[in-house]
Amino acid sequence: MGRASFMFSLFAQVARLFRSKTLEVPASPAAALMESADSRAGMNAHQAQELRAAASAWLSVVR
């Protein structure tokens, strides 16, 4: 998977995350990504790792 494809996948997951309706609003987008990663870790470890990478990327941009 190329770098551009990987980044597109991460941003697509972030967009899907924010499009879904939730009852509780996470403290930050990074927190929402980490919560999603934790919930998917048992079902799809690769996707969970991508979500964690997206959270890390978000934090590096915000800082």
C-alpha cells in the first residue's frame, strides 16, 4: 500500500467516524479515534492500528 493510499484510508476512516451519530461527544477527534480503535481491536487489528495512527497524526497536526 502506497503512502498516499494509506493516508487516504486514514482520512476516510476519520470522515466516517465523524459522520456517524453518537450519544456522547468525545473530548477530541483523537480521543474518538482511539475509542474506535479500542472497540475494533478484537475484530480487525489492522484497522485498529490505522485508527491509532490517524489519532497520532491528528495530534501531531494540532500541536
